[in-house]
Amino acid sequence: MIEARELVKTFDVSAPWLERTLSRRPRQVVHAVDGVSFTIERGRTMALVGESGCGKSTVARLMVGLHRPDAGSAWLGSSDIHRTLEGAQGMILRRRMQMIFQDPYASLNPRWRVGDIVAEPLLEHGLLTPREAPERVAALLRSVGLTPEDMRKYPHQFSGGQRQRVSIARALATDPEFLVCDEPTSALDVSVQAQVLNLMVDLQHERSLSYLFISHNLAVVRYVADVVGVMYLGRIVEIAPKAALFAAPGHPYTRMMLAAVPDLHMSGRARTPVQGEVPDPISPPPGCAFHPRCPHANARCRAEVPVLQDIHGIQVACHAVAEGRA
């Protein structure tokens, strides 16, 4: 099981000291992640969705140790990820989790051949010798739909979908248990997206992989996820099984997102436009961060931060839902 426990991450975006001193401005801090908790069972996929800037990618990096949290912890089985990475067992833990990045061209070294890119984790972790690596690399490339001959090519010689397959092959090199996928198909054409998603689903079934899937594409989420978490301004406002969330969303923000998705069967039906803009994360509104855009907000929503609670089998952080007003 993979677990996040009350993760908090802030970033200092203050102006330089002299500029702040002359203008008498205080430090400015972005609350990127604010108390995020969830669990992912082995062999299952949890998707995190939300608008740009809500903290999804920061959560992804916290879960693999690329960022260190200001508070809270992340666990892979019985291992505290951030504490273990700093100790003698850090390299062993890194084998168990890998990340697939959003832009396959930016995440691959343009000066290296594909064979060297995929072999790097094997050599870095001492799993194989340089003489043994090519055979394993060839098998990995075949497992993602490429050929052993592709080892001699450079990343720029591949299409976007093929480059993402190379990224997946590299992530699978150490036989991980947990993959963090940060919008792995958003830079690809729709037809290529389907190929990569089908590949990831097949690999999950073959290897019992657990996925944390970051996306803003609800159609993709509906296809790959088992559980969906909805983020808004650094907090998770709803966690529900996929079928329950798409059939009967609880939080007003989730309803707003789903109402904005084009649907052929809804032609002629009145649609509610998305209201307002995401608040400034440097100075978020008090109480529920969604209250400036919520049609159900009242005085309690503007003063008290809601917490996740189980309501009819789903976890929702909303005073209006808890009180039956929404």
C-alpha cells in the first residue's frame, strides 16, 4: 500500500531581500500542498485531477522524494519514503518506485542513445553489468512495443508516442512496485494517447503495478483510474471510486468540472458555465477555498475550513454537502 499522510509543501516566492526591504513588503509563500492524505492499494490506480496550479504535480514529486515535505509523510509499504531515502536503504527504496514525466522529449537526454537511457537505472543500481545490460534493455523495449534495433537511435528520431514508450521502459527497468505518472499522455495526439494508455493498463495487469496518475483530462481518468481524488488549491476536496464519482459527484467543484465536459447525449440541455477564477495561492481565501465560486456557500463556508468526511460511501470536504444544502 502507498499512503500520503497530511502532506504539506510551501514554496517561498518572495522578492530579493533588498527589494523587499526598500518596498517594505513581507515574504510571500505559495501553499502548493496543504494537508493531502490518501492511500493506494497494490495493483490499483489512483488519479488526481484538478485545474492547473492546484498542486497535483507537487504531490507527485513529494511521493517519489523529489521534493521534501514541510510536514506530513509519504509511505511505501512500511517505509517512510523521505526518511528512508536519506539512509543506507535509500537506493533499495528508489528501485521500488519510479516516475514517468509529462514531456518525454524533455525527460530524455538528447545526447544519449536509447540503449544508454534505458540501461542507466540498471547500471546505477548495480543490477547488471555493462555487458549484461543490452539483453535486458532489448527485452524492456520489446515489452513497450519497440524493437531492439531502436537501442541505437537518439530520442529525436522517435515520435512523441515512441519517446513516451522509451520513458516507460526506463521506468520499468528496476522492476518497481509503484509508478507516479505525471500527465504522461498530455503532450501526445489522441490516437497515440490511447496506445500509451492501453500499454500502461496491460503492464499494470502483468506486473501488479500501483499507479498515481496525475491528469486534468477526465476522459483519460475515467479509462485508467480505480479511485479518483479531486484537488483544489492544494487540498483534496473529494475522493471516491471512479464509478461513484462520475455517476454522482458530491463536491460542487467536482460537479462543475464534470458539467464542463462536452457530452453528445447532453445536447440541448442547459449547461452551467464555469464560474470565477482560481484564487491566488499566495493569499488563499479564508474558510473553504472554493467558496468564492460556490453557489451553495454561506457564512460557515467563508470562515471554517471543511475536512474530508465519509458521506454515502465517498469522502467529501464540503459543509454544504454535509449539511444537505447541496
